[in-house]
Amino acid sequence: MHRRLWLFAGAAFAGLLLVAAAGAMTTVAHDSAASQAAPGATLKAAPFAQAWAHVPRTAAARKAKTVLIFGM
């Protein structure tokens, strides 16, 4: 019984350590101007922008291609 308890505690500690290490690896821009984007932001948004460019503009055209847009 004690062996299973220590195994569970060790696994929980390893999981917390993994989450903490992953959180420490993220980069945060510390600019005072909120309107400036991070240097790699345009590269990260490129796949979405390319996909959005192929979405038909009118509701009838989206219905003809069976494209669903959700969100506000």
C-alpha cells in the first residue's frame, strides 16, 4: 500500500515538474506598447490567414461550398 502511495506521489510530482518546465520555456514580450506584435507572430498566423483567404465572402457562396463559419 505504501509503495503505491509513493509511486502516485512521485508521478504527481513529476507531472508538476513537467508543467513548470513547460511554463518556463514560453517567451513573453515585455513591451509597453500593447499594439505591437511579437516578432514571430506573423509567421505563426500565416496558416490561418492563408486558409481564411480561401473562404467565400457571401453566405450563398459559403452555402454552395458547404463552409461553416462560427464565432463572433
